[in-house]
Amino acid sequence: MTHDPAPLRPAWIAAGRRRPRAIVLGSSAKPHVLEEVCRLRPFIQRHSDIVAEAFDRHRDLSTSDADIAIVLGGDGSILHAAKQMGANQLPVVGVNLGRLGFLAGVYPDEFVRCFPAVCAGDCDIVEHLMLQCTLLRRGDVLRRELGLNETAILGGAPFSMLHIDLYVDSDLVTTYSCDGLIISTPVGSTAHSLSAGGPILRKDLRAFVISPLNPHTLTVRPVIDSADRVYEMVVPEPNESTTAVVDGVSLGTLTCEDRVRVEAAEPKFKMIETRDRNYYRTLREKLGWGGNLRSQSS
């Protein structure tokens, strides 16, 4: 496994423009989002040109000519923004109005401090792996979905154990007896996969994590493999409501004739990272890694 190339140079700086063109995104259904937008809008306009605002998560942003996307909310808002941008992934600044916020790592006060530096090009733009999930039935494509976190097969009612065949590059790997199976990107390794006992992958690795949910055999553990391979999941005897899900969006109820294919997507998610933020600082703060317990108790 290798790292992606070095951080990208901001497009507006490379083009010789002093101010980036920005779109402001968020969900109007989330508490405080519109209130925070009204508070921050004059500040954003002092340092960038706002070319669009979108608070409807169904709006197509795949043709936007903006340079950056400012997403207010939590990690869920960023997942929706990535889906809205489709093949046209803009560098994202995530302003955390939610709770945990691995992707939305900058709080509003931090945003006010760092955004002028971002607009001046004093930042890194780091690309992250996305996945393409395809649902096939008897070889015909029923649906395709772009994802940033994960694809999961979830059992559903009547909640009996599933048997899920996993194929990698058309070779049968194993049959999992479990409640479900997750194929996660490195970005998604701190989400559902982590709660299922999966490992944390550095976000710029080009790899997938395969994590079974409550496997029947205790020796079955999560596996990391290259994102350059093609992964397929088949459920020979699905429950009545066994479902394939990509980043919380259902692709549909599965039948025994379906294959759920997961592979690396061509678009890459782009995250703007400020100089005072780093990967391990984020993990330390978000996961509550306390370090020396003796020093904490003194």
C-alpha cells in the first residue's frame, strides 16, 4: 500500500487569482446551520467570492465552477456534499456544528482564524479514496452510487444470521456467517467499521477494510486489502429486508440473484487541511485518547 501524491496546490492560486470562488453548503433541517451561515457570511465574503449557497441536499453540484466548498454541519453534511458534487469533487472546508466531526474538524471560531490563510493558499489539499458501488441483478446494473465512507450489507428482519460470499477479483475469499458485512474506505474506517472492531486507516491510504458484523466464528477478523481490486458480495439466502447501503443510502433490498460490487471510484474526495491540524491530533482529540493516565489523575 502506498500513499497518494503530495498535497495539491490550490486551484485559484495556480490560476493567479487572489480570491477563491466558494459555495456554502449545509442542511437547513439541522439546528443552527442557517443561523451560523448568517453570522459567517460577511466574513466569508471578505475573503472569497460566494458563487452559490445550497441548503437543499438534493441539489446537483456536479457542474459547479467554484474553487472550494464550505460545509457547515457535521460529518453527515460532508458525506451529503460529496454525493452532491459527484464527479466534480471540490476541496472542502468542514465547519463543525455537530458532535464528533472527523471530517468537519474545524469549529466556527477556528474557521474564523484559519480561513484567511486558506484563501491565501496557506493550506494543504489532500485527496482521499472514494468508492463506487454497483448493484447488479443477473448481470444487469440496477443502480450505481458514489460513496466516501462505506458500503454495507445489513441483515434486516427477521434478523436471522446471514451467509455472505465475498469475492475479490472474482475469486471466492470466504463465506461470512454474520449479521452484516462492511467494506470501508480509510475515511470510513473511523465510522461504522470502527464500531464493528475494524482498524483505523490513515486517510490517504489506498485500501479498503472488510469488517464483518458479529461474525459467528470468533477467529474471523477484519481484513485490509488494496483498493486496486474489485470486491463483490453475494447473499445466497437473504432475509426479507436484507439491504445494501452506501453512506446511509439504501440501494435496495437484495435477492439471491444480486451482486454488490465495490471498487475504487475515479473521483477523489478533497479535504482542505490547515497547517495547525494534523492526522494524529484529530484522532487524539476526537477519540479521547488521553495519553498518560497518571498525569490526568494528578
